[in-house]
Amino acid sequence: MSLRNFVRRFKQATGDSPLIYLQKLRIAAAKRLLESDHRTMQEISDAVGYQDVAFFRGLFQRHTGVSPSAYRRSFGVSQP
């Protein structure tokens, strides 16, 4: 199967391009970490596959509408 055909079929099946789908999966994983863990933003960014924290923050905000810090304040566990 050609790359072009794969991308077309993937988008038809999921509604997203492979890149957007992967970003959504990584953001979902980051949300779980922000809700249940006290890791730093750099550690969470690394854990979900982004080495550039600034890029991760921008992407997170674009997909969720809030910054990772604001998300953690709203949904995270209380500080010990």
C-alpha cells in the first residue's frame, strides 16, 4: 500500500490524519499524567514523546483549550 493510500484510508477510518491521531493519543496520555502524577512538565513532555516543552505546551493548549498547568490545577491530585 502506498503512503498516500494509507493516509487516505487512515483518515477515512479515524477522521484524522495519522499525525493528528498520534498527537491526540499523546495529549490523552499527558492528561492522565497531569491528573495523577507530580512529575515536572519536562518529565511529562518526555514521557509522551516531546523533547521540546514549549512545543508540547502549545500543542496541549491547542488540543485542550487550556495550558498544562491550568489543566493540572483543575484536574490534578492535591499537592502533598
